[in-house]
Amino acid sequence: MTTSLVHNDTTAVTAADRAPIIASPKVKLRRRRVVIDHPDTRSGERLLAEALGAVDRDALHGLLGQLARASVVARKPDQGNLSFMVSMLKSITPKDSLEAMLATQMVSIHVASMRCACRLACTDDVTQQESLTRTLTRLARTYAGMMEALNRHRSNGACAITVQNLSVQDGGRAVVGHVTQHAALIAAQPAPADAVTA
């Protein structure tokens, strides 16, 4: 059984409970430059900037240039990698400049991780395997840290704490139902006078 690595179908993948991704212009590489594939250049830039969380034209072209440099295969920007990276960046749906920069880094770290995993799978040299394993581990930890940072930024730094098990003694009172309180609010509340400290 052979599997083709070429995939020409570019239709958006949608789940039944998720709205389809709004179509935005694609990007193409022409003579080592990133070109937005849209009949009206300004409209294409605006649509792509909205999809990538770029605040203006300079930010958009800066992000695209960085993605093109991170897409390099054999010292040349790669169209397939660039298209994949832009598509993944769109799916993260950055809401502001900070999210756009963090998401760009996340996509780049992912691509670097997959390159490292490919090299690891293709080598039999134990020294190279150890080096690549360390590098892959660092990249994976970096990605996980970036994911946490994105989640913290999106939740304004609040961590939700949910109590799942509760024991109520005779004479005690309890609230029945789903109660979630943010850590920042819990820390700000004074302890009850009758609380037992350990």
C-alpha cells in the first residue's frame, strides 16, 4: 500500500458543532516573496490581517515574512510548509498582536518539532538519536509552555478551580450544583472565622 504525500484538496475541515472557517486569501511564494492570492490586493491584505490577528499592513507582512523564513526546506522557502503554517495560524484565530506573535511562534515550533522527529526516525546513529531526542523534548516543552501562555492570556490570567468532591458533616451546609470560582477571587476572600487551620 502506498500513500501519496501530495494533497491538492484545500477545502476547510469542519465539525458538525463548529461553524466553517471563513475563507481568507491564500499566500503564494513568488521569487522568494510572499504574495497574497486575491484579485484586490488591499482587500486581500485586510482579510488575511483579520484572520491572522495582524493590526496593520506592516504587521501582516512581518508575520508572513517570518513564516516564510521558518518554512525553509533545503535553504529555500517551501510553499507547502508556508501554506500549512498560515492555515494553522488562522485556525488558532489570534485576537490581538500578542496572540498573533505567540501563535506564529507556536506554529514555527511545531514545524521544527516535526522536522526533528523526521530526522530522529531516519537515523540509526545512537549519538544523533540522543541529541535529536533532547532537542525534540525541548521543542515539545517549549510548545506546551506557549500553549499555557496563550490560555493564560485569553483568560486574563485567571485559573478556574472546580471542587469535585465535597464532604459535609452533621449540621453543615452545602451548595449542590456546579460551582466554579476563579483563583484570583478565592485568594482575595478572607478566611471564615470558624475555619479550622491545619
